[in-house]
Amino acid sequence: MTELEVAASLVDLVIAITVIEALALSLLHWRTGRGVAPRDFLINLSSGLCLMLALRSVLRDAGITWLALWLLAAGAAHAIDIAVRWRRHKRPDIVKQGITA
């Protein structure tokens, strides 16, 4: 096995562990209401998964098209995550204090 094949296998392992972690956290929250809500981590996690898939595509020699698509998907997920967080914290301090103009 070449070093690139070993590296690709390690990336595959990390992707699998990340997916299992997401499923476990989601199941825990769904069953108990404890932990982090999936809506609070899934978009961010998908961005990271897309970056790992981009790396995997390079290591597996899948071609520049797959690399570009995975990087585009990671960027889109990151932008969506920022937009969602921005909307959640958009309220001015005056509204937070209960003072209206």
C-alpha cells in the first residue's frame, strides 16, 4: 500500500467517525433533549465533511472536477452556517434590553 492509499484510508476513517458522531449526537438529542441540537452543528459539520471529501478526492486521484465540487460545497455550507448564525445574533442591543424606539 502506498502512502497516498494509507492517507486516503485514514481520511475515510475520519469521515466514518464524523458521520457516526453526528448520528449519535442527533439521536441523543432526539431521545433525551440533552446535548447539542442538530440544527446547531449539522451545517458546520457538513462543511468539514466536504473538506475531508475534497482531500479524499485528491488522495484517490478522482480528478479536479470532484475537488472543485467538494470545495464549492464546503464553501456553500460555510456561507449558510455564517448566515444562520448572523440572523440569530442580528438583534440590536436596544431590543435585547426590552427598549423599543
